[in-house]
Amino acid sequence: MTSRRQFAQFLATAALTASAVSAIAQPAPVTLLNVSYDPTRELYVEYNAAFAKHWKARTGQDVTIKQSHGGSGKQARSIIDGLDADVATLALAGDTDALHNNGGWIPKDWQKRLPQSSSPYTSTIVLVTRAGNPKNIKDWDDLIRPDVKVITPNPKTSGGARWNYLAAWEFAKRKFGSDAKAQEFIGKLYANVPVLDSGARGSSITFAQRAQGDVFISWENEAYLLEKEFGNKVDFVYPSLSILAEPAVTVVDKNVDKKGTRAVAQAYLEYLYTEEAQDIIGKHFYRPTSAKAQAKYAKQLPKLNLFKIEDAFGGWEQAAKVHFSDGGTFDQIYTKKQ
């Protein structure tokens, strides 16, 4: 009896020891929050699954990535106001800069921490029309015709809307020869906008599902998604000139240091530059930065006449100050409309 009891105790002790060793050997699961802008939902659903599989194989740790989406400027404000983001993958560097300027959530030189100034993919702005393009919209100047209604989000809350605005402004400046003429052109364009949604996905729904407007100024990837879902209802055209949009990514330092998630959050962003991730990026109609993925998706993402914000507007800080600050040119234009 004694030997049986001792053997049972031995088994119990061994089981507890094995359990303790297993607990030590396998790191505790971790959860990240990626706060992003409107049209990246589908991209990050697939990317998150790929990264979780990679991280598990590399470290043995289970990682769950939660997503938050909305207008880019609004998302930046949410982080500043306390949303516990581990990473921010916003539509433009100007919104990401706000995380430094309003509370020091990230360092000033955050763009130096990853390749391509922390932009692992790019995009541009296109014009989505009704099927068959019944209004014969070919370029930006068609958007100021009195018979055309334009759908675009609010540049006060949406990063995509700011890219839209600046692309149209630069087109008009080059065509008509001055900033004054460009401002007049933008005023006419926004006079044709019946509703300003807070983000790009909201404007996409307004155009495709609620059937408002004749043309939707859209992210390139969003245009492809609309074509896939509403192929018999929409077309899209590339304007003669557009802007090189460079969405930016960063670890949110204050949050990852508080939560102890810096290592996995940093790895999550670094993985965006791998060939597997670059292929996922191209698959979802963003423009990859790797040569291999660029070659693979060259037919669906053709070379275009694109300008950079630094060349046309002196960078995001200057563009935001002139055009999107309180009392800036957008406010002046939109106040006149109302």
C-alpha cells in the first residue's frame, strides 16, 4: 500500500513538474492592437494571420492582433486621447507626426527606424465612376463640371481625403499656373461634393452602396476592391497626374513600453518588408516596395505620372499648416461653400 501511495505521489509530482516546465518553456500569449486607417481592413486581416504563424514558429508564442479602423486623422487623435495602440499604421506621415507632437507617444525621428522612411507600401489616388463612365470623366478637371457630383471624405478627419485634395490641387496648379487658380479650382470641386464622410471607407459606402455621386475620389486599392465587389456597377480611371501616397507605420513607444510588447510589435512592423508580406500587399492592391513583388503585380499596378508631396508642397508639415490647419485653405474654401 505504501509503495502504491508513494508511486501515486511520484506521478502527481512529476505531472506538476512537467506542467511547470511547460509553462516556463512556452511564453504567455500576447495581444497587439494595430490602429490603422479605413481601407486597410482586408490587407491586415491576411497579414495578421501570416505574421501570427511566423511568430509562433519563430518564438513559440501565440500572438493575436486586433484591428481598429477609421479616418486616419481621427485614428491619430484616438491614440493621443488614450487608445492603447501597440502600432499605428496610418495613411500619412503627417498623422503619425501628430503622435510625437501631442504627447510624445513616439520619438521625433520615428521615420528613421524602418526602411523607406517607415513606408512599407505605397498607393495613389484614382477616380471611380459609374459603370460605363456615363459622365465621360477622364481627368481632374471633369470634377468641376456642374453636372458632376463628387464623393470624397473630409480632409479634417481622413488621411485619404488629404491625398485626394493635394492631388487635385497640384493638377490645377500645373494646368492653370498658380496657387490662386488652384484654390479656385478646389473650391469648385468641393462645391460639387454633397456629403463629407469622416473616412475613405465611409465615402466608398456612400458611393457604391448608397449610390450617391457620379465619381468617387479613391485610394487605388479601394477602387480595386469596389471593382471586385460591384464589378457591374463601377469603373475607374487613372487621372493624368496623381500623388505618390506613402502610408506610414510605427511602434507606439509609450504603449509598448507600458505593456511590455515592444519586441513583438517591432517584429510585426519589420515583417511587412519580407517577401511574403510584400506579396500580400500587392495581392490587396497596395504598391509593394520590393522589386520581386513589384514585378509580379506590375500589370494591375501600372507605372503612373506621380509627384511626391515633398516636391510639390514641402512635406506634410508644411502642407498641413497651409491647407488643413484651422483657418487654412480648406476651411476657407468649405466656409464659402456653406
